[in-house]
Amino acid sequence: MMIKTQIVVIGSGSGGYTAAFRAADLGKQVTLIERYDALGGVCLNVGCIPSKALLHTAQVINEAKETSHLGVTFNEPDINIDDIRTNKTNIVAKLTRGIKALAKARKVNIITGYGKFISANQLAIERSNDIIEIEFEQCIIAAGSRVTKIPAFPFDDDRVMDSTDALDLANIPKRLLVVGGGIIGLEMATAYHALGSEISIVELSNQLIANADKDIVNPLFRRIKKQYADIFLNTKVTSMEALDESIKVGFEGKNAPEFDTFDKVLVAIGRTPNGKLIDCEKAGIEVNDWGFIPTDKQMKTNVQNIYAIGDIVGQPMLAHKAVHEAKVAAEVICGHKSSFDTLTIPSVAYTDPEVAWTGKTEKELKAEGIAYEKGIFPWAASGRSLSIGRSEGMTKGLFDAKIGRILGMGICGTNAGELIAEATLAIEMGCDMDDIALTIHAHPTLSETTAFATEMAQGTITDLLPPKKKK
């Protein structure tokens, strides 16, 4: 069976369905290929959305536990894991149904199956009972990524989980080891700790969330170090052995034990792009050794009529990056003068407290030899932060030393993921210190800490003593 279409999109994740819908809105005939029954890809089905549903549950539990100092005490929560799982599943189902309805309204043809290239103009779609061939004029690859697994670890044992398994919430282990102190591992640790697990974390580098500045992560680190059983930095896992009632794990690190046992282990060491899984070579598409597909700013691959977006084109592997790349690819195909030319892509860890950053980090500025001014505002001096009982946070602004233009910002604290948007817009607009500091922020709010951090860099702060300026 042969189908002809103007544009075919491989993958229905955040980038894939956005590309398909934008191209359809611009008048193109679009076919969307998805290997799974549900649309939405990793983010919606086994990533961003279900994890945030669990993290909201964790937030409610944590806040209820921490209100005693406010004069309000709650009984211990009665946790029904089946209902928690059902709530998460219902949220995902509602969103996937919404995407399907939007596709139908746009007359986007959806084919369920595994798409692989036959040539630069043809795909073979492997389905459960047959194979469909598609002939296309233009193709957008949005095939995403998969969890990275270490072959030596016993993933065939259901007590060794990846992030997808962890979101299934089969049970709440008494002792849980999280291998990997990045965003995914820490978010899952946050959820499982709130639900009753004793958490240990092992991280190969010298800090949690290695891509962020250490001082931005420190408020989170200090908080969870009191809550979790162990956090082992500069440590690697050397072995895993499935015993009758536990997983025996070997460690190599200065402060780590040689061995310890856990009821479950979550391995969260990153994701691997799917570039080598769709027979790109048959279409002549370049794929690097990591599995990424190189593109230009118009999201074009080395093959003229084939584009690629999202996780499969490179870091950062974030849904919001994929969405913007998707619109660029669709618009370029439709003759628009569009390109992916962003100044910054924000990152957020939805931990407790949240960690968010955008633009240059202090580590990057030092490595690149860029002179900068820094302003740090501790949330212990924020009336709003104190009123909600969370004073551990901080906001840090980084500015060009000569002209005062904002270069980056990092925030650790409640709702940091929401607050980082102002700094992201400021970077895109080329704002300087005055633009931010002279903008009147509502009081008392957490958002005004952005202005306060800027005033700290300027030396105009009145809510604290201004730092002494170097002569």
C-alpha cells in the first residue's frame, strides 16, 4: 500500500505534533507517523506531564507536613497509590485526546507504526499486521530520544527502573537508590520521598545538576541532604546484583560504602537520541556517532527536503526547544523566512525547591573569559518568601561588566520555573540593569527578587546593604 503526502512528520511528541499542526495551518497536506497508540511522545506520556502530576502530589504532601510552625497541624496523609496513579493517567489521557482532536480538526492524517526511511522520498511504516509505504515531498524528523541504559545493569529485573518505569508507580519502595543527580533523577527522588521512600542518590560529578551553577543548586542540596539517607558525589556505581529480596549495589567513591542493598534502583543517567534507529543512511541523512542529526538554523539536514527537530538534533533535550524548532521547520517548508536563532533556552528542575536558569551560567562566563557583574539576592530577605515559610532560596543575576546588559540568571526557590520567564525575555530583548531594576515589580512577590538581584549588582539595593564595589 502506497500513500502520497506533501509533508510527513516522524514522531508526535511536542515537536512533532507542533510541526504537523503548523504546516497544516499553512495549507499543507500532512501525514503524522507515531509508533505508539497515544499521541504526544515522551513529554506527554512518560516525561514532563506525568512527572509534574506526581510532583504536585508531592508538593501538597510536603506543604502539609511543614505547616506546624504556622500553627496548623494535619494528620499523616492516607496515601492511595492507585488513586495517585489514576490521577496521573487521567491527566495524560485528557491531553492526548486533545492532541488527537486538534489533528482531526486540521485534517492531519495519523498513521500508527514505526517509520523508517527507504530513500530520500520514501518511508516504510511497520505496523502490527502490515507495512505501509509513504512517498513524500518534505519530511520532518521528530523521532526524539530514549532513556540511556547501562548494559551491565539488570534492567530485566523490575526492581531496576528507568524514568518511564518510575512513572508507572508500581509500588513505593522502602529504600530507593537514584543513580544520577540530574534533573530527571532528582525530580523522581522528590516524588518518591514524599510518598514514603528513603532516598539515596549517587552522582558521578562533584555537584547535583551539573549544568547549573553550584551556588544556585546549593539551597536544594542543603535541604535534601537533611531529608535523604545519603547523597554520594564524585561516586560511581560499579556493579548491581539482583538478590532474592533486594538489589545489591557496588560503589566507588570517597565517602560511599563498598556495597549496599536497596529495594529498588532508579537509573536516570540521561537520554540517547534515536537518530540511528530509523535507517537514515538509506536517505543519505548524516547522523553523528552519538545518534544526533546535524541541522542548520532552518532545521535542514544535509538532505535538501528533509528536516529534523527536537531531541534528535542536539542538546538541550527539552520540549520547549523542540516546539520552537518545529515551527521553524514547518514555516521554512512553506516558504516563510524563519530560522531558529534564540539567545537562550531556559532550564528547570521541578524539585523542592525548584532550580531554574537561563542565559549564561557563571561557569560559562569564566570559561569564556567574559567580564561580568554579579548580583545575588537571598530569599531570607524576601517578605513573600518568609511568609510562605521558604527562606532557603536565592536569585542571581549576571550582567556584562561594561554595558550592564543581562547575560544570565539563576533562581532556586518556590516557583523558580515560573519566575525564570522574566529573565529569559530580558535576555532576548537585550535588557540592561536599569531596564529590570526600574521596572516596578509587585510587592510582596517572589518575582521582585529578580529586580533585587539586579539592584545588588548595581549597588542600589535598599532592602539589604549594598555590596562594596571594587575600585
